[in-house]
Amino acid sequence: MNQREDGRPCCQEQGAQAAQKHAKQRIKQLDLNGQGKVRINQAGCLDRCEEGPVLVVYPEGVWYTYVDSSDIDDIIDQHLVGGKVVERLKISAP
């Protein structure tokens, strides 16, 4: 959810805060939050801003880009719940 000062694209300008809020709400709705479950953290710069907003799922270390809350839902449903990587949103790890 970084905001860059140098004019380069950044996640904050592409709705990262709203996406993080949506993800947290969705995880709570699915009762996946809490100790030992899924945690949605805010991150600073992941240095991939030119690829759009990004998120990383740990412990697998899978990097994703997304466009909207529907993509966030797909990552939650398919990866976090279903255990399958969402190939259409996956980007290579640095």
C-alpha cells in the first residue's frame, strides 16, 4: 500500500487500500481470520508497481497482481480456500 513520491506508478494509486479492506472483510465473512488462520497484512513497497498492484501469499510465496475485488475474491476462493494457484493473476517472484 505504498505511496511513491517520485511519480512512478504505485499500488496506493491503484486502489490498494480498498483492496486490502475488501480482502480483510471477505476473510472475516468466511471465518478464516484469527490465530493460526489467514492474516491480511498491509505491506510497504514490494517494488513491483509497474505490474499493477501486487500481493503475496505466504508461506507459499506466490505473487499476484489484481485489477478489482473480483480478482481478490478469486485469490481468496481458489488459493486460500481451495489451495490452487490462480494462474491468470500470478506473476513471477522477484
